[in-house]
Amino acid sequence: MEKLKSKKRNTLTPVLFAIYLLALTWLILFKLQFSIPDMHGERVINPIPFVGSFGDSGMIQFSEIRNNILVFIPFGIYLCMLKTPWPFVKKLLAIAGLAFAFEIIQFIFAIGRADITDVLSNTLGGIIGIGIYALLAKALKGRTNKVINVLAAVFTILAILLVILLLISHRWVMIT
């Protein structure tokens, strides 16, 4: 019986991770737009950290940096769940590689600004995710993945319901 539960958990984690990656792609590349024509294309590269993070007032806008950190925290957690034996450096390279790939895709398809600040803040978010997983692993011992899967499943269901509500409201606005 325990093997069956473990197998379900081992199946659940990759499914939740795939859903997370789809949502992350929709968020980063498509800016939560429901159609590609709604996007405003620009092909800009910002190779200097934090230069594009200043607002009109000359003050740094931390909200975008914070959001970029937050959206990558689950990536670090999932990476630990799926690739437990990987050393920290390999996990770090996977996180930075995905963040960099998103920026390259944005530039190639002119669907956003390619910004080194985004790569740095996404990578920091993934590192925080690794740290959170390590703390949970110490506190929860062998139940870590089970607890994370339950929480991730709840949040995934809530996020899907939110998207459905947004789609319905978007369609309703289009009709009226």
C-alpha cells in the first residue's frame, strides 16, 4: 500500500511541476495575455543590472524585482523534489539557465524586454526555493515531498480556478 502512495506522489510531482512551468511561461513570456495580438512587442536588451528598474521618480521599483523572485521560488523547490541528488551548483545552473532562456526567447520574439535584472532576481528566487526546501526537509524529515505536493496541489487548483474565472470575465467583457 505504501508503494502505491509513493508512486502516486512520484507521479504527482512531475504533473504539478509541468503545470507550474506552463503557468510560468504564460506569465513571463505572454504577460498573462489571453491573445498574442494584445501583446506589445519590443526588442530591447538591458545588460546592466537594475538600470531598467528605476521609475520616473528616480527611485528603484522593487515590485517587479520582488515578483520575479517570488515566481521562481517554486522552481527551486520543485528542482529539489525532482533532482534531490543534484549538487547545489547544478541546481543553480538549471535555475539560471531557465531564467536566461526566458530572456532570450523574449528578445528573439520581441515579446518583452530581455533584462539581466530579471535573470538575477529569478535566480535568487530559485535559490530561495532551494533554501525553503532544505528547511522543510529538516523540519518534516521524510514527509517533505508529501506536504509540498499537497500544498502545491491546493495552490495549483486555486490558480486554475482563478484563470478560469479570468477567462470567463474576459469573454464576458468581449461580449458586452
